[in-house]
Amino acid sequence: MREQMPLSRYRWFIILASFIVMMIISIYQYSWFLFSYAIQRELHWDLATVGLTFTVFAYAATFVQPFSGFIADSYGPTRVALAASVTTGAGFVLLSFAASPGLLYLFYGLGGLGVGVLYGISTACAVKWFPERRGFATGLIVFGFGAGTAIFNFFIQDMLEVLGTKTSFLYIGLFMWMVLVPLSLFSKYPPEGWFPSSGSEKHGTKGSKDFHPAEMLKTYPWFLIYFSFVATVSIVLVFGAQMKMLAKEFDIPAGYFSLLLVMFPLGNGLSRVLAGSVSDRIGREKTMMIFYCVLGLAILALVFFGRSPVLFVCLVFVAALLGGAPFALYPATIGDYYGAKYFTTNYGITYTAKAWAGLAAGWLSGYLVMKFGSYKVPLVLVAVGSLFAASLSNPRLLKAPAGKDRERAP
């Protein structure tokens, strides 16, 4: 008991450090619209040229996670996180010297590798240190990534206006080094077999089987999770990438759209804590069914009633409040189903679903808009996908694989 109590307290320092790390690295993703505008204005590169930068970042940050997760699970996360922190800051420092699109892609992608590694390790810390409250802990961590730039964007916007892109990139990179490097020392996993003090085991997975990645990929629940991840995450990414054009198609006044610029990221962040907390109480699968069903119906309602500015704002906020849920629900579910030992690798593999969701939200939705002349077709498709994901999440269908003796309360 005396050995457990210090660790039970120490894990809160780890979760706080991971939360701050997520806030810092979110600059790469959720401040991009500020950087892209400034780059186009200063360097006079076209939209397509600059836009490819974000695609490079997204794929680098996503597909690195299975490999970095394997190293962190095998050799410990601290050194991996330290190297990733150096890489993340280096991306911005090197960007201050980028004079061509090729160098822009290279350095932003380099930073993306660090972001992906730190994202995976921070999420793993929540799952491994809070087996009895995985939903809440992962929701809190990914809330940092979803809403962190609400603090930084005001300063970044002013910095870009006053100092320009190159000097701003240099200062941001130095700031990242100053914060991320010391925080990476808190990236630690609990000792194997550790579990919080007695009284919380009934919600955890103590003593359950840990699935190796190869074993996980042989179980049918993982494929249900992977498809549902793609289908549901596509929705929040569609709004994140296309919201301005959607507002234009539905003739939404500028004042209402400005309101969404605050409400959408707020809802997207809150959804992660809300879904995680609810799932700890009623179960992951039931939470998925409820959230995804309402999400799909909200998108269909937007298609038919979105011409009303008030309804447009309300329905988009509902989409944000529900659409960020997968980023909290699936880490917790992977931990529940497949154990904590190989979690960083297992969730890294699962997280690649975001890349395909990004392809659907970006290229596919753009193609469908060009073909049909409206966003209604892609919106209907993602709504149907969400409803289908809700049906796949039925506890009678989505359940822990054979050999996984869960002790988490339903």
C-alpha cells in the first residue's frame, strides 16, 4: 500500500505534463490556418502548394505512431519522448530557414513526426496510469490537443503580423524546446503489473490478457473499431477543413460564422472529456451507440434545415460536441480490449484510421462537391457512415475478444 500511494499521486503529475504537451504540439495542427495564410501572403505561393504542407504533416504524424509506439512499449517512453520533443521544436526552428516549398514540406513533416510520437505517448500515459478511469483520463489528455490552441492562437496571430513568418517560426520552435524537453522527462509508464490502490479495481482491467499487435489484428472487434473510427472522425474533419465553404453554401451570415469559430473548437474539445466520462459510467459501446446515432441524425438535419442560421450554428455545435468523442473512446476501448502492455503500439496502429478519414474529408468530399455541385452529398455520406458505426458499436456485436476477461463495470 505504501508503495502504491506515491505512484497514485505521481500519476497526476504525469497526466498534467501530458496535458501541457498536447496543448503545445496542437499548434502544428490547429494553428495551421494562421501559418498558411501568412505564408501565402509573404511568399506568394498558391493555395494548393501551401496546402500540401498540411497533408504531409498529417500523414507523418499518423503513420509514425505504430513504430514509435513499439519502441516506447519495448524500451520505455522517456528517451523516445525526449527525442520527439527535440524533433518537434526543430521543425519550427528549421522552418525559419525554409525558402522553397520542398523545404516547407520537409521541415513541417519533420515536426509532424515529433507530434505523432508525443501524441501517442501522452495518450498511452493516460491509459496505463488510469486503468480504472480510462475514459476520463484519455478524454482529458486529448482535450488538451483539441482545444489547446485557443490560448496560443491570439499570440501567434499577433506575432505573425508584427514579426513575419520566419522570425515567428524561430520563436515558436525555441518555445517548444523550452517547454517540451523538460516535460518529456515526465513521460513514464507504471511498473508492469501496477494497479491503483484497492477500491477502484472493479472499473479496471487488472489481470486481463495483454494482446500483442499481431494478436489484436486477428480479432474481429478491432476491424469494427477501425472502420467506425474512419467513419466518425471524417465528420469532425469535414467541418474542420470545409466549414467556411459549408457556411457559404448555406448562406450563413458572417456574424454567425464568427460565433462558430469559437463554438466549434470548444465543442470539439469538450466532447472528448464528456464522452470519456460518460463511457466510464455506462460503458464504451453504449456511449458510442448514443453519440454516433445522434451525430448522424444531426448531420442529416443540417442537410435539410441548415439554411436557418440559428439551426446551422446549433447543429454544427452538436456535431463538434459529439464528433470529437472517438479520440477519447477508442484509446480507452483499445486499452480495455487489448490491455495496457502493448497499448502504445496497438493504438498507434488504430490511429492510422485518422489518415483515411482525412482523405475522405479532404479529397473525396472535394471531388463529390465538384461532381454534384453541393456539400449535401458528402454530408449525407458521412451521416450514414456515423449511423452505421453506431450499429456496429452495439454491445452484442462489439465486445472484448476471446481471452480478454474484462473487469470494467458495464
